[in-house]
Amino acid sequence: MSEYKYHSGIRLRIYPSHQQKRIIKKNAETARFIYNEMIACSKEIAAFGKLSIYIQGITERIQVLRERIKSVISLKAHFLWMDDVDLDANYDCECQEELCPCVEVLSM
């Protein structure tokens, strides 16, 4: 783009209704919750991984956390409020794509 003399773009302003604002807010908060939950699970796995002793309860907890962070669908099964009809159908795919690099680094 730097070789072009002029840069052009579209500036757009939207005016959502109250119901649309509520839906936008709900989707943003759900995405934030999913991100925070995945990061918390990854940090907990990392903290348990630093322990050098074998305890059955800890290994079971690590397995549960690893299953939970595999996909957003497993989070939906754990948190039933995420089945709301107002939530975007693609939010789970988008969140999973954004979180994969973060979760892989923290799980090691």
C-alpha cells in the first residue's frame, strides 16, 4: 500500500437499536468470558505441571481441564447459559482460532 499515492477507505457509523446493543454486548461478554476461561484453565494446567509428585486427584483435574480447553463446545456443555439464541453462531469458531496459540504456549 505504501507505493500508492492515495489511501482510501470507508468510514462507517452504525446506530444500533436497544435490542441490537444488548445482543452486541452479550456476544462481546461471552467472547471475553471464553477467552478468560481458556487462559485460566491453561494457567492451572501449567501450575499443576510444575508439581513433581504424582497425586491422582491432580492428574484427573489436569485431564478435565485439557478436555475443557480442547473446544468451545466443551465449554458450552459446562456453562449452560452459553446456549442462548442471541449469541452469534460463529463466536465459538472465532474464539477457538484466536485462542489456539495462547493455549498451546501455556499448556506446555
